[in-house]
Amino acid sequence: MDRRNTFRISRRSVLLAGAAQAALPGLALAQSSEAAGKPIRLLVPFAAGGGADVAARQLAVKFQDVVKQTVVVENKAGADGALALQELLRSKADGHTICLATSSALSYVPHIRRTPGYTLDDFAPLTSFVTFTFFLMVHESIPGKNLAEVLAHVRANPGKYAYGGGNSASIMATEQLMANAGVNMIRSPYKGEGQMTTDLIGGRIQVSWATPAVTPALLKDGRTRPVAVLLPRRSNVMPEVPTIAEAGYPLVDISPWGGFVAAAATPKPLIASLSRDLRQVISNPELVAQCDKYGLLAQASTPEEFGGFLKQQYVAWGNAVKLAKIPMEDA
């Protein structure tokens, strides 16, 4: 029997208990009663309207039903997700502000900016949420029925081909792949996937990781083809495409992840409550199916599991940054 169904602690009870331990009984009761009426702010590091934002909003609706409190989604896009995390740290650590953190903000930014404004230790992991889907697309000018054959051809022609990177995940994954495969391609950075998609179709670049938002355009005329997906399991978007591990490269271990964190100073009872309620929502089959439509693999984890994953990804992305020789930024 599921213990959560037999003994459920309400968020109001947890807030009262946490506050009571921190101050005098009378004052604690007044403070916690006031806090209990506050909405929960869910900070999202993306502009409104994208797939990840829509998924976060769908989660917020179900989360609100579970916690019996208003949940307000606030979009804090910019600086590779760092602005949202900085806003979280400016907020009171009372369990009423949480953030959808991403690999860009927590695994990448600390390795490329001298003063990112935070460290991994500033945050308390709550649960994983989604893994973003990236397909490795190859232009028809490179022969090969699978990734191994594609890389064999690239290896035989060093410096001839270029790969496009429209975001940190696509660049870091390609750099890891090249290092593991012993190949060399020219990096062509892009600001987003729009122009990169056009150039890949036109053959000005020959390889790129692409999200499901642009794969229909890439597949339309048959000039490009997928050879791998950067996920732990195959995607329902294109289930015939093998994972990067199945394609022979399990050491490409960076993950374009998204998960929820709170400020590290948040009381532990609140961390436990938030994590439990979020995991209940993320495990909802309806939400899993909704995320899948946007190419998002939804999966919950305990704070301990997510914390271990964050540390592993911090190291993996740091190694990839060194491989790519990304210069350190002052900002």
C-alpha cells in the first residue's frame, strides 16, 4: 500500500510545523498563517508559449490541485536560464517559490561565467521533471546508413564538414561525440534553431542536433535524416531512431535536463513536502502524455536521486566545455 495515500501531510501543516520550529510559538503561528495564504511562485526560465513553458503550466494546474493553493507561473527568460535562478535566490526561502532549473543554467553557465551569481550548493533539489529531446540530424552529403558509418566517413575527411549548434546542449553533445569518436568537424554557432535549420537543409552545415520543433521541416524533403537521439530511451516522436548509447556512444553522457529546485535555505520539511507533491504530479499519466507531445520525456525522482544526478551532470558538462574550448565570460 502506498504510504502517501494512508498518511498525507498537508502543505499547511508542514508550513506550520516548519515555522514553529524556527521561532517562538505565538509568533510562528502568526507567520505561518500568513504564509499559508501566499501563492506558490513557479519560475520558468523560458519565454511564454514554447513547449517547455506549456508543459510547466500544465504541471502547475495539477500541482495546484494537489497542494490546494494557488500556483502562479512566472516567466523569467534570459542568460541561459540564470535569471530565473537568481530570482529564486532573491525570494524568501519559505517554500513559496520554486524554479524549473535546466542544464544550461546549472550544468553549463557555472563553467563559462566567472560570476554566474550562484553555485550548485545554493539550491535544494526537489525532483527531476523532463529531458529535452534532441535528434542528431545528418545532411545527405554525408553517406552512411547509421551513426557509425556517418562518423567513419567524417573521420576519413577531417575538417571537411561542419556542425551547427543552436544551444548549449547541441554544442556540448557534439563536442563529446567528436572526442569519443575521434573525428573533427568545424563548429558553426547559431542563435537558436531557425537559421540553423535552413542551413542544414541547404547543406551549408552537415550535422546538427535538432529538437522536435524543427525536425518536421528537416525531414520534409528528405535532405536530412536522423541517426540518434540524445535520450536514455527512444523517443515516441521517432521510435525507430536509436539512442546515442544504442548507436554505439554511451560515453556521450550530457543530458539536456529540466527539474525543480528550491533555495537551499528552505526548511527540510518543506523540501520533503514539495518534492512529494511534485513527484505525484509528474508521475500523472496524463501529464506524461502531454509532455511527450512536445518531445519532453517526463520522469520524477527523489531529492537524493536528483541531487546525485545534478552533481554528475555538473562534471559531465564541465568536461564538455573543456573539450569545446569555450572561453570564460566575465558577465
